[in-house]
Amino acid sequence: MFTRPLVILGALLLTSCLEGDPNPFADAGTSGDASSGGPSSVPTGQPSSVCSQQSAQAVNLPFRNEFSDRTVRLYWVNYQCQEVAYGAVKPKTTYVQQTYVGHPWRVRDASTNALYKEFIPTTTAPPEVTVP
């Protein structure tokens, strides 16, 4: 009886949190080639609706790019649920980003902007975030 209104309400809430372009670099010409050989990784699709939460617990979050031929880009999800570009990780390298517990991060393909991974540190000793 109330299922349809709840589904519509949920969709509206999700849309309002994802204001702004969730793919800010969709047209940017960047390095990396998603069509070339190497490991295949299926993008995760749409990002979740999480936003950064206030926290004083600092974290060193390592990102490892295991692709042999693709550069990935890192995005912090701010308090308004918008992605903020924080740089790129070249193939077969690791980058450590200082952040905070409860701050979401997304890893996207630098060439196609496909979302590969979303991660939220929940402790001050998070695991390495590895792509693919």
C-alpha cells in the first residue's frame, strides 16, 4: 500500500545528496586506456549517497593501483556529498593519502571516469585500498 511512495521518497533523498556532477572529469583527456589489455575490473556503477562526517581521528589511507596500463583518480567525498579531486595514482604504484575516519573516498578510471571502488575508513589503521 505504501511501497510506491516510499520508493519515490528514497529516490528523491538519494538524488538530493548527489547534487552536482558525480563525474566531474567525464570529458577530461587524461592518461590511461580502459580499452587496452591487462587486468579486467568491472566498475562498481553508481556511487553511494554517503558524505563525509566530522572526525578528529586522522588516518593515513594507502591506495594501490594494480593495473598495468591504467591510471586511476582519487576523489574525496565532502560534507555536501560532492566529489573533490585529489590526484592520480599511476599504474603499479601506491599513494598514501592523509584523511580522517568517516571520510569517503572514490577511485575512478582516469580515462573513462568509471567508478572502481568506494571506501570509508572506520579505524585509524585501515587496510590498503587496492584497485582492481
